[in-house]
Amino acid sequence: MSIYEELGIRPIINASATLTRLGGSLMPPEVIEAMVEASRHFVDLDELQRRVGEELARLTHNEAAYVSAGAAAGLVLATAACITGTDPAAIRQLPDLTGLKNEVIVHKSHRNGYDHAVRQVGVKLVEIGYATGTAPWELERAINERTAAVFWFQGAMTGRGDLPLETVIEIASARGVPVVVDAAAQLPPVENLWRFTQMGAALAIFSGGKDLRGPQSSGLVVGRKDLIEAIRLNGNPNHSIGRPMKVGKEEMVGLLAAVKRYLALDHEARASQDEEVVAGWCAALNQIPGVKAERSFPNEAGQPLPRARVTFDAAQIGLSRDEVVARLAQGTPSIAVALAGADGIYLNPMTLADGEEQVVLDRLLAVLQG
């Protein structure tokens, strides 16, 4: 009996996305083996964090790197670092911002649930722009002596009338204000691990438990050496605002193994395989009256990988979209999919193990033809 069976939990085939609520992704053997090995010994955590960070920085062509307790924790620590630097008095003072920089600038179109991680440090978010567009002068006017950073959320919300990231970096850098890029789900492409910082961003933050397939409770922060040092001082095991965001030795070593693996992958072959899966799904599903399947690109996070959008004519198939989703979830095996509008679903191959693409197709065909 598996641990999940003992707990009365049904494992899920994830045809949706690298979602935290579904466990992010599945760790490959080399990551698990590295974590098991790390678990067998005591070690100085601060020393390990520094050495792992040095190796991650080398691998990703960055000045410095830090392993955080997920990407959201990386946002908290990046915000704190931009406020306090390495000043011990300022670090002890947080989250009291009296006399400290207390504003962070963000595009109005970039506001999302994850900016709560920025706000929990106590800063005020200063919005610029509208969905219809943002002018350079709006960012210039928003920057003042209280500005700690400009945050840029890369992903599905990017491009809705915002300034180009290059322009944001140019304006902010000229005024000595760091730009922090939340790129949690922006892998692939692998080049993003160094692209944002080479553009001039001070920090870029990635999830360790999404496409990197490292520990779900890990994140990767890369960028300027001075700010990474400030992040370390604001983080575990120091008694500072990041103390509850503990990163264990297993997560540090596991993420390092995951990054090494990711850099060695044939990403072109992986994308080609996903294209084949999507094409196969569409060909089979389009044979069913009342069903339309088509390639959708890019995926939900703006990653350059395909997925299939499948829409249903409820009158023809005798089922609503929600009934289809429910039957997939309640069946054996349980399958999670993403919703598409009012009458469709997305099928995503990026989170499937080999062979699961056929299981997903067979289950969906059985639901539709049952």
C-alpha cells in the first residue's frame, strides 16, 4: 500500500500545468538521490547555501544565486534586500519601515495574487499605467527617494500595455533603482536563467518546483552579488524577516541537481515531443462529433510549449464541459485539466510522464463516448 493509499488520497495525472496546488512537478531520480544523500549528514547551512549559490551562479552565468523556500519566498526576500541592503539595523527593524525606503513600483496590469509576497514586507505598491498603455514619464515620475525597487511580473499578464522591460530597466537603473523580475514559471526557455539579468535586471526569481523539477518548496534567485548577500542576511537561519522561510540542506542540494539536469536537457527534442502529443490528441478528438480540438500556443504561463484546446458542443455530446471535467477527475485514474472559456478544456503535455498522454486521451474518449 502506498503512502497516498494509507492516507486515503488519490494520485492525479496532471494534464493541466505546473501548478503548486497539484504538486508543481515530479522530481526525477537524480534530484531525489541528491536529496537523500544530503539528508544523511549534518552540515553548516550558511556555508552550504553559499557554496550551492556559487555553483548555481556559475551554471546560470550570474554574479550570485540563492536558494529560497519557493519563488514567493524569493519575492519577500528580494523586497527586503532592496530595502535594507546589508545594514544589520535595518534588517532587524523589518517589517517596521520607519525611515526606510517603503515603496515598490509595479505596472497596474501586472497586479496579481503573488504581489502579496511583496506587500507582506510592509511596502506600499505604487501602480503605473493602464491596460491601454504606459508612458515612460509615468515610471519616471513614480520614482522618488522612497522607492526601493521596481517589480516586473513576467508571464501571461506581460504585454498588456506595459512598458518594455528594456525601457523599465533603463529608466530605473539610471536612477539607481533595482528592477526585480518575477519569472517563477518562465522556464523554458532555459536561456531565461540568465537573460533577464544580462538585460540589466538586478534580480530574477524562478520556481524550483516547476519545469526545473527540483523540490517543490524551493526557488532560485539570481542576480547582483550585493543584493544576494542582503537576501542571505534577511533569510534563514538568521533571525530576520525570512526566518520562517526555511530552506533545508535537502532542498539546496536537490535544486542544484535539478539545475544541472535542466541545463543538460535537449530542449528542442522536448518541444518536438510535446508537439507530437498535441497533434495526436487533436487528430483523435476531432473524429468525435461535437468536439473540436486545436493546438494552442504558447501555454498558460507564456512558455514556448504547445497544449491542446478542446471545446465541446454540449447538445451533441450530451455532456456539459463541467460534467466532462468532473468525470475525468472522479474516474480512475483521476485526471486534472485546465478550463478554457465556458465550453472547453486545455490538455497540457508538459507535466505528463511517458505514456500518460495515451492514458489521458483514452480516458477523455471514454468519457465522451460513454
